[in-house]
Amino acid sequence: MEQNGICLDPTWACISKYFTPKDISCMARYGLALDQCASVLENAGEIYERVLSGNMPKGGTRWTPEMCANFKAWMETPNPCA
């Protein structure tokens, strides 16, 4: 469920929309598949720190505090890729 583009119940289907085609293409060069749940989950801690600090996405719109909080909630959920 979303409100103003923000996940109210973070699921991969919702969180995956936070990554733009530009983000996906850019990070693929470094071996990070932002369009694949398992890859994002494996790197979730680092992704979270980077979006929280504003170091990611490069050249894009910063994630809002709500987006960061929802990503953190998603990564801490049991079986977030299910």
C-alpha cells in the first residue's frame, strides 16, 4: 500500500520502485543488481547508509526520510523477498 509514493507496508514490490532505471543501470556496472531483491537485500546495510547520508543515488533526487525509514523497515522484515 502506498500514499504519495511512500510505502505504508514496505514490500519488495513497493521498495523496488525507489530505484530508478538510471540507478539500476549505474549500479549494475559495479555488480549490484538493484532490480533484484536478493542483491538489494545482500547489500541492504550499505545501501541504507548511503541513501540516509545522501551519497546515493548519485546525481538523482535524495530519498526522503520516510523512504529511508521504509527501506530500513523492509530490510529488517523477516523474509523481505518473499
